[in-house]
Amino acid sequence: MITMNAQKKEEQRLARLSGALGDAVVIVTGASSGIGAATTKEFARHGARVVLAARRETELAAQVSAITGAGNRALAIPTDITDEAQVTRLVEQTIEQFGRVDVLVNNAGIGQSKPFDKQSIEYINRALDTNLRGAMLATHAVLPGMLERRHGAIISVASVAGLIAIDPLYSGTKYGLRGFSLSLRRQLRRTGISVSLVSPGYIKTNMNRGMRFPMPGPDLVARAIVDLVVRPRREVIVPGYYRPLVAIATALPWLVDLAIR
């Protein structure tokens, strides 16, 4: 009975997604690998038309080939999310090709484990531009059309590091992205545009390839992102077992101080 109920719930979830996403136009930044690539495939399999944006053209082409090879629709637009002109072109070309933007997923991000005093100024600027400013630029570019239609979804990929401060630069950018997303959500209430945040913990991606403990794959985050289009929420922490850690860090920050020390 439990198995049948679980199967029925999954069938209902898939039906809701197909109904909401069929023919939707979705832009995903940082789409050449990891969470971004998994997210484009998840949207595409539910009928959405996906636009993949990232700097690495070869990897983008491979992702598009995989999606179209499965009978779904995808378009690659090589984009450096830190370049205002390229972001504008990304949105303009998407509208020229598909007529509108229904969903924006701000996924592009970079990070490295290094003491702050050892980070170069060049890398500091790049991290700020990629993790925070790029999301702001992309959001600013899609908002006029969404506001005109009174319809849309903006989903940003932050991090548990934006809830538990563990790295001055990476956490700083992700705290900033959380502040941007949560306040934008309040500003856009009653406009028909949902604003949500996904905060993953350690996920098995290239960024975390040096980690030596079990991690879930990016598909888990991709499903959470896609579900937020149908059932918008303020913020989702993925995987769920990070939620108690966030609660402890919020209530008892000195414990985090001891653990990091």
C-alpha cells in the first residue's frame, strides 16, 4: 500500500510538472555541467524549451546534443554571465527564438577552498561577478517581460554556505544572493512572479571533486528546482539532512565556531 501510494504521488507530481512546464521557456545559467546541466535535462523531459547559458561552448553543445537526442528541445547560447552585454544578448536571443522567458534559473557559480588573504583580487572580483552580480543582471534582464505578462519564476541556486558561514568569499557571495532573492520575493508579491531559492549542501559536482565522503548527485537539486516552478516556496535546502545543521548553526553559532576551529 505504501509503495502504491508513493507511486501515485509521483505520478501526480509528474502530471503537474508536465502541465505547468509543457512548452515553457526556461533559461539556465551555468548549464554546461553539474547542477545546471542536470536542471536543463529535468526541465526538458517535462516538455520545457530550455536555453543553456555558460562560457564553455564545447560542453554546452554536448549537453544540447544529449537533450535533443532524447527528443526534447534545447538551445545553447554561450554566455559569460559577468558581462552585461552578453547577458542582454542571452535574453534577447531567447525571446527572438521562443517569444518569451517563463523561468530563469540563476545557477552559475564558482568557488575554491583557499584562505581569503591568499585569494587574488582578480578572483575576488570574478567570484562576486559570477555568484552575485551575474544573477542580478540576468534577473534584471528577464523581469520586464515577466512583469508585462504577470507570469514567471525566478529561481536562484545559493548554498548551505549562505546559511552557515564557512568561507569568507564564497559564503559572502551566497549570503548576498540569499538577501537578493528573499527581498526580491517580497518586492514582487502579487505580480504573478514567484521568486525562490535553492540552497544545496555538498553535491557531487566538479566543484567538490576533492571531497572524500558520499554526496548525492546533482539530479536531486535539479528536481527541487523544477518542483519550485509548480510549488513555489521561499527557500529549499537540499539534501534535507542539512536542515537540522542550519537550525543548530542559527540558534547556537558558537558550536560552529568550535567545529571549524
